[in-house]
Amino acid sequence: MLTLVIGGRAQGKTEYLREQFGLKASEIAPAAAFAGEESQFAGGAEGKASPRALVHLEELVRLRGAKEALAALEGWLSAGERYICCDEVGLGVVPVDFAEREFRDEVGRTLCALAKRAERVCRVIAGIGQRIK
């Protein structure tokens, strides 16, 4: 089961995960850890257990792109109850730089794919979560 948590930068998404779903800090990792060719979480490398939650999905998308980010997460997503947090990057002023506009689109595409798959989608604003799916 996947829970997707979205919201603006520094709006309390990680704390929401801890409070609402009982996650410990040791169960939460940065999504960018999936950026390498071989994820450090695929199968719990080095005797470490795979994290239950990933934060800052937008950074993985910046490094790998939407399709590759989703592919990198596939095995992890199918291994049990999972949580993903992502900053909403498509709000506000549209960047002049084409690469930054493309990045926003890639994050949006990734979130759409994950939201379809997720059993729960929550949006957090000022530390207050609202379930939208």
C-alpha cells in the first residue's frame, strides 16, 4: 500500500508522516538515495532494512527524470506499506529557464503516476494534513 504526501516546502510533511503513521526517523530516507545505478535500498544492502518512507521525491526526479525515477522505485514500492513525500514544485511563478519548467513538468507527471497507484494521497499545509484520496 502506498501513501503519497504532497505539499509546499517546509510545510510539515515529514512530521505529518511521523505523527499520523507512527514512522520513526530511522524509517525515513531521502528519495535521492535511489539515484545511483544500484539503489542502496534494493533488498536492504549492507544488512540495512529498507526504509518505509522516502522524502524529497522531487530531488530524485531532478536527478533521474520521471520515467527513470518511477522505474528505480518499482521494487521498493512493491515490498509492503510505503510512504512518499514530495514538495509541490508547480505552484508560483513559472521559471524562465526551460530546464526548470521541464523539471516541474517531470515532477507533476511522477506525482500523477504515483497518485493513481496510491491508496491514500494527503496534502499538508502549515502542518495540517488533508486526505484528498
